[in-house]
Amino acid sequence: MRTLELLSPDGPAAHRGAGPHAERTWWRHRIRAMGTVVDVVAFGGAPEARTRCEALIRECETSWSRFRDDSHLSVLNRSQRSCVPVPELLELALSRAVIAWAETDGWFDPTVLDAVVAAGYDRDFRELDQRPRPAPERRIVPGAGDVHVSRGHVVRPVGVHLDLGGIGKGLAADLAVRELLGAGVESAAVSVGGDVRVAGRVPDGGWRIPVADAFSGGWARTVVLDAGGVATSSTQVRRWPDEAGGWIHHLVDPTTGCPSNSGVRSVTVAADEAWWAEVLAKAALVAGPERGGELIERAGAVGWCSADDGGEIRVGVPVRPGDACRWETDRGPDRSEVAPTRPDRTGSGRGAPG
């Protein structure tokens, strides 16, 4: 993904609560982690705020990556025991994933890992060669009904392998913002590969986040957030050719075990938290425009759905004056942008959840 520079929003922010040794200006920090670019822009905070934020992101990478043999998730997936102790950070992510499975009627499914690997996504995306592959065959996806997360343990049938793709980057953004606020930061936006979370004191005019056009590669509109998160899921990235001259992508339909063919190319969702926005975007894309739109509306979120035929529809609940999220239609970001909600074009990288 082409990640734009984070720019400090225009307008003042109060210094309340920053502490005697806090930075009293806007600052930006960018790191490479979780196989993508992590962009942070914030106002104020203790001197250690940047260090604490980066350490938290690195910890997420160590815990959740399916591409690291030593990650806590990889250790879990290799275990031949049905009940496996897990660290707190992995417990948090997996508990959210199981909740997401239930709340989306199974359209978001953390047990699709074997199907994703069978489709060809079996290594770091940057190491994935572009040779044509056979079309994936239908396969059974077990679902998360027998996955239970509680009191530092995960219980699941042996052989059920779990994946945090579709939730990990958004959750990392949520946790990073919480860490920043805990370090005295008053206003913060964090983008992890395009999954964005904002919190704290609202800059003048709100946080402006450009949304990628699913067809032209430019910008379709701007999401303006006072609080919450926004994420985009798309079939146009993390894909590789098939032997018939088409494309295979990484978003698996749990009802078929094959890459989704729902007729939806891209979904953008704004919700209270980035992990939930990411989950809803992926689930809605796989479910298709009608059922996907119903999922987003039922969750009280807002979004846009771009179909393969070029059509676009607004989905979810109505946006009313005073809401924390607004949409603006335009064809290019302006100076007040923070980060684009374009899906990560760099691939998952070694550290990404996948």
C-alpha cells in the first residue's frame, strides 16, 4: 500500500493533562512492523509515549503473526493438545475473533487458515512468487463454534488452526491508541496498514482519512472521524494469478473454503473501534452486498460497498449531524489527511497476522 505521510492536523489542542514533562506539540512517529507501515500522529504526552507505542506494536507482532515460527499463535497452532495456555495478548485477540465469528453469523471466521494456505497464501506475501496456480478447490472450514477462550487458555479441536488476519491490524491500532492516551497523549491517530483508530481530543475539523477507489486506485471519498476506527477490505490486494488467467485472493468464503466470489470488490466500514471496523469490512465483503449491508447495519456501523460491476452503495446506519463519523465525496486527499484506508499493498510481511 502507498501510505501517505501523516500530517499534524490544523488547529489548537488543549494542554490539559499532559504533565510537566510532556511534549506540547504535534508529533509523528512511523515504524515498520507487522509487515506494514505503522503511522502515529499525536499531540502531547510523556517523552516515553513513542517508545511505549512502538513496544506495544512489536509485542502484537510477536504474539499474533502466523509467519513467525516463534510467535505465540504459531506455537498454539502446532500444539497437539486441545487445551493450550496462551499469553494475555493472544487471549485478547482470539477472544475478539471468536466474538466476531458469532456476531457476523460466521462470515468472519478465524478458522480459515488452512483454506488460505491451500489457496496459495502459504508464506510471507513478499516471498510469494507470481507463478499461476491451480484454482482452489472447495474445502470444509470448521468454524469457531468449538473454539473457547477463557482464563489464559484456548480450547479447540486438535487440528483446527487459527488465523488473526482480518482483525489483527485493527486491534493493534486500538491498543496503540490506548497506550498513547495512557502516556498522557491528548489526541492520537494510529494507522496499521490502513486500519485507522483515532481517540482523544478532536482536532479542528476532525481526523480526515481518505478512502481508496476500488477501481481507479485514486481516492473516492474522505471519512471524517471525531472518534472510532475505519478499515477497508478488498479483493484487489494480496492476490496472485491462477492458471485460467484470473486472480486468486486471500479473502476466503467460509461456506466454500475458496476465495470469495460474492460480487463485492471492496468494503470500507467506520465503527467504534478499528478491530470491529476491520471485522465488519471483511465479513461484509465475503457475505455479499445484501447480507453484508445487513451485518453492518445490525452492528450500528456505517460503510461503503464497491461491487465488481463498478456500482457503489452506502450501507449501514444513517449518518446524522453530530455523529462521530462523516463522509465526504471527493477525489483527492487534502492537507489534513492522516492515513489512507487503502488495504495494505505491501503484503502481510513477516510480522503481519496475515
